[in-house]
Amino acid sequence: MTEPQSALLLKKQLAELNKNPVEGFSAGLIEESDLYRWEVLIIGPPDTLYEGGVFKAHLTFPKDYPQRPPKMKFVTDIWHPNVDKNGDVCISILHEPGEDKYGYEKPEERWLPIHTVETIMISVISMLADPNGDSPANVDAAKQWREDRNGEFKREVSRCVRKSQETAFE
């Protein structure tokens, strides 16, 4: 039986990331036997509130990847306007391709088959540095980010960063 195109592509991307690591994150399979479930470690970007954090997340790829985007979920606690309370990441690049039924995103901002794990992770790191408060997944975090960025929001993020450091290598 031949491997599906998606498995070959994921194998290639994993090999490429292992050969040429990208600053800010590392990626690997959760289980050697399953190419569709990855674990990524994201280093909190320098000069952001997340600096020093080590955030673990899972990427789950559909069998028809790259036609459809993976789902991304933080396993480590993270307080961010674009990550809902159960850890699901909500950014345009991970939204199903095509027209946005709410008219909020342009099709080119959404998932495109040219995206790779690397482009996803660069978008997520950029999201950490620069949240989008206009379409929050976590309304409470977005409200704090808008109204009290250097107070309550910063304290909550600092708590997550500390906790991420304590649990990073469990």
C-alpha cells in the first residue's frame, strides 16, 4: 500500500525541520507511528510578555492535508486573546480555506495549501508578539489586553510563563 500524499508531505516537512531548525520553536511527532499528530515547543518570543516561556502545543493534521489546515491546541496554559480557554489556537491561517461566512477575513488570509508547519509556527509566534484583539477566541484575555495590558493581563501572562518553565520538560 502506498502512503497517502499527506503522509509523504508531513515526513518531508519533519525531516526539513530536523535538518534546518527554525528559531523560536521545535517540532516532532507525539508518537513515532503517527505522522498526523505533532508536538511543538514554542519559545516565548523575545521582547514580548511571553519571553522566557516554553509553551507546548499539539498539531493534528487532517488526512487531506495540505488541502485543509491542521488544528492547533496549546497543552501548556497560555493567556492570550487568540487562544481560547481550552487551548485551541484561533488565527486566520488555521481557518478552513475559502470565503469567511462572517466577511471578517479575506480568502488569502485563511488556510492555503502552500502553508507548512514552519509558516504556521511563524504565524503563531507572531500572534504571541502581536495579538489580534478584533476577533478574540478568549474574550476575557482580549478585554484585559485592551484595557489593562500592563496590569492584570501582564500578571496573568507572567503566571503562565512561570508555569510553562516549571512544566516544560515533564
